[in-house]
Amino acid sequence: MTKIKCQWWKLRFGKLNRLESRFSKTITIAAIIMLAVIAGNSVSAQVTGSPPVSLKSVSVPEPDNLGDFVKNKAAAIKLGKTLFWDIQVGSDGVTACASCHFHAGADNRSINQIAPGLLRINADRTQNPDTIFNTGAGPNYQLTKADFPFHKLSNPNDSTTVVSDSNDVSSSQGVANTKFLGVIPGSSKDLDTSEPDPVFQVGGINVRRVQPRNTPTVINAALNFRNFWDGRAQDIFNGVNPFGLRDPNTSVVKAENPNQLKFVKVSLNNSSLASQAVGPPLSSFESSADGRTFQEIGNKFGQIDLSKFIVVNNSLGSLENILSIGGTKLPRLLGQKLSGLTPLGKQVVHPQDSVLGADSSYPQPGLKETYEQLIQDAFKPEWWNSNQLIQIDTQGKRTFVNSPDNSSETDEFTLLDYNFSLFFGLAIQLYESTLIANDTPYDRFLEGNITALTVQQQRGKQLFEGKAACIFCHSGLELTSASISNVKNQRLRATTTTPRTVSDRGFFNIGVRPTLEDISLGGQDPFGNPLSESGVAALGKFPLLLGSSPNVTVSPNDTVVADGQFKVPGLRNIELTAPYFHNGGYLTLPQVVDFYNRGGDFRQQGVLRPLGLSETEKADLVAFLKGLTDERVVSEKAPFDHPQLFVPNGHFGNSMYVVNDGTGKAADNLLEIPAVGKNGGKGTPNFLN
């Protein structure tokens, strides 16, 4: 077998649970939806009642103990925006968080944006990745409108009229397959070596890998109780990785005084965005050479001994980082990269940037401050100020020392470098918490402006809340049942039937693809526990792993439903964030409405049922969805303004031929996204538009 089959998928979810019978469970949950449809009028009355409120009335929850870490929230937001947009964070010196989230918080690139069905498993839960591209000619393919939808029907109202089908995923390109060797302080590019990639290559030359799930928007993501499609980014942030209390081995270091350090466990609630943020920088698919850690990123921007490179000996295999879930490795080194580099040193910052403008070096790239200054301004000194170093030997043993020992057998980190994952996660969470789209025509209508929605959009709103039953999943002012306000005290839902089924609130299998192509919430974390909170409750581990008591007691007679369930996304700016669904298989909102109208593509595995909408009703529903667009997002006005960005937009050549950059990787075709100030600009075009 190829390396990708043997290793990459091995640690995707750890040991997988036995596949349960799907049909009885989905029928039961479908019954819940039917009840919601029957109750459509009462649901609608609740939503449209007075007094009128909008998303503006919903505040973003913060950690109860945020003040124990952050001393200046505005400074932390500034640090977070800088880190989010800085392309120097990536191992290649080109990839930032924003590289996949620059268009309405999502990604509008269409070249080299296809992945095969890498997450597929067999019915016995053994790995069965599909490495064959069905859409186009393979990697570095230019998608076209004719490629969509990936599941084509001759009659869009009849799921049995299949013309063609592809299990490919339209997603976001990350980094090429490389092995991390070390960081060079003051250099934006890490030391690495190219590794053969049997899947993402053209003519033996590596191209950038593409994520196996579509990129969701970060706008309004701060309102989600958990993040990522499979919910693995926990609402409790442990300061190190996405897994919260699930990981028993995480700790950061605190200075009791500058001469006395101690290891401490931290727990910050309402922080799934911080948990999410610390995943991609270590993902060998998204932005990192395989084997890098957070302390190394901090050291990359910091001042360290230039005579001593930091080298990682990684024995876990390159696949531990797929989907950023390689949590079994402590992030020791990622912090070493940034302090010696000028923040945003390759990118122009608009002098009227709503957050960074005052510190811009415009017309030159970068900011006037250093990363060390930004961290020290934002966080309390007990997390970065120390005269001691944290020393790590080849066995991973950690010791506090007063000075480096100059041995090749050990590495030393400053307190600031060692805690870099803590700073990174919290700062980006606080920045993304400002990215709330709450000034849409729909919000203004809820506030009492009855002309904010057209007559057609108002008809669509009634359908949304009634006959179309959209509101069952897209509930509340956030338009998602996965929001903090919906989930916080009701994390599990259970049927009243016998036998009873239990599932996670805010997650559904709607039959976009066959369940075995991506079991999502039905998988496991790296520590062998179910990703689903229902599964955790069934094991009696809810307080231990999730930090509270479940609202539903799960007995051995209950059936946990999790396979193929994905987090319900919010819907604001939905017309800007194509392609749609977790596989990115649909191009337009009419195509999406057709999907729901016919009850999904794989109805026997999902919870949907046909809606029976007329063509006029479908058009009304699409019109309403377009009334969920915040024009500030379209024009990139504050808080949605940003620094200049250069994003890899495929490679020179095509899907048959690419140019070797001299290292075994294909040469990038970089696309410039100009800097935009608080007053906005022209924005960027929608996907394939």
C-alpha cells in the first residue's frame, strides 16, 4: 500500500467505532423534523413576535476567566488580527490563517481546490481512502461551473434520477508534503525537505495538498459552541491544542515570579475558536511542514541562539496532522519563529486599517511593533516574563534552567515561546469575535423595518420558518442550532421513543453523501474517545472530558447517533460562501434549495424528507437567503477590513504539467488580495463568478 494509505489515515480519528445500523436511527430523527414541520406555525410565531430583536442583541460569550490571562483586550485583538493575516506563520512563509478565509471568511479560489474521497471507510470501520480524482483531470485542475453539482440529476426534484456522481471534495489548498527540520530565526520559511506525495502531485512534482472538507467561514463562528465540521474544537480551551479536557497531558507554564516557573493546566470556557485556531498551524495539510510545534513558530519570530537550530524527531508518521487533529504530540517548538520577524513583514497594512492602522509602516510592509511587544501588551506578565528557560531533552523531559547548556541533546525555550499556543489561540479568538455580521436586511427587518426585506423575501422567510422547516436546524437569531445559546445547557437531544436515540444538538446527517465517505462526528479523538458528546455520555465520561454534567442520562439501552453528522452552519452571508456543504459539492443557492426540496441526495441515510415546494416557493426561499447578506462583508468595511494578502492560487501549468520550483514542489501562482482600510473597497468576487 502507498504511504498515504498506510500512515495518513491511521491517526485521522484513531480507532473507529463499529458502524451502527443507520436506518432505524435516521427514521427516528426524521420523525423529530416532521414534528417541527407540523409545529411550523408556532415556531414562526416565536421568531416573528415582538419586541423585535436581531443578531445585534446577541453578544459573543467570553471565557469566565479571560482576565487571568489577558490584560488588554484591544491589544489582544490587534495581536490576533496580525497573526491571522500574517503569511509568515506558515512553514512555507506563504500560508496564513487568512489564506483559506479571505473571502467573506471563506475561500473563493477555484484552481487546485479538489481532493478525492480521502476520509472514506469500510462498513467494518477499516480505512478505505479513495485517492482517485473524479472531477477534472486531477490536482491543479481549474474548476468550472459545469463541474457542479458533483451529484448530478436529470430531475432536480427526484433523487433517483442520477446522471453522474463524484465523491470528490471542493475545499482549500494548504501546503505541499514536506518534513519539518527546523526554524531559522528571522526567516519566514522553515527548514524542510520535500516528501513524495502519491496523491497531490503532477508528473511526480508535489502540488499543495487540499483539505478533505470544505472551508467554512470564520465570520460569526464565534457564536458556535464547537467548531470544525465534526465539532472537534472543544468549547474548553486547554491552551495547547483543540481537544480541551479530552487531552490529559496538556499544560502551559506560569511564572510565580520571574525566577520561579511551574507547569499549570488551564481551562477557558466559551473558547472553541481558540481551540480551533491552534489546529491548522500544526497541520501538515493546512499550513505546516510535518513535525512542527507551536514553540517553534514563536521562536521563528523571536530571538534565539542562531548557532542552534531546533530539530524535531517525529516518529508518529506524517498523517497525524490530517485535519489538524494530531493532538498526541505536545506542541513544543512552534513559538520560536516569529519574534525575529517583523509582524506582517511581507504585507502592506492599510494606514486606515480599523485595528492595525496606527501601527502600520505604510507604504512599507509590516507593523512598527515586534511580536514580543504585541504579546507583552496583550497578556499578563506571568505568562511571558521569566529569567528561566524551559529545557526539553530528547525524551521529552522538561526542566526549568537558568541558561542554555549548549548541548545538541536539549532544546531551550523562553516562557514566551513555550506559551505561544496560548497566546495564539486566545488572540485569534478575540479577533474573530469581532467578525460578527449582524447588519443584514433580515436583522433590520427583525428590528422593525418592514421594508428591509422585499415582499418576495418575506414570503421566503415564512417558508423558512414553516413549510420548508429550515428553522428546525437553523434556529435562533444565529440561524444555527449549533450556537452557544442553543447548546450551552442542552448539549444532547433524545427522542421519546423506545428504544431511545440520543445525539448531539447542532449536528445532523442530511444525506449530502453516503455516510461511510465521512463519518465526521462518528469518529474518535486522538485519545480513543468518541468525538460525539452523546458517545462520551454513554461512556460515563461527560464530566471528566467535557467539564459538566449531561442534560440527558444515556443508558446502555439508548442508541447513540453520530455517524455522518456535521455541525449546522449559520446562514448569514450564505450567498457569498459557495461552494456549499461539507464536501463543497454545490455551486448555487438554487441547487441547495433543490437538494432540500427533494429530501437530500442519499435520503435513506439522512434525516430529510421531500418538501414539495413549487418553483415559485423555491425562488422565494432563495430570495430570503440573499437577504442574509451583510453589505459590510461584501465591501470589506470594518471590522472586515484587512492587510494585503498573497494567496497560492494553484500552480503554473495545469493538471497535466506543472513547473518544478527546484525543491520537488510545484511553483506557486500567487494571487494578491490588496490591503483594505476601515472604509472598505471593491471586495473580492464570489467563487467561479
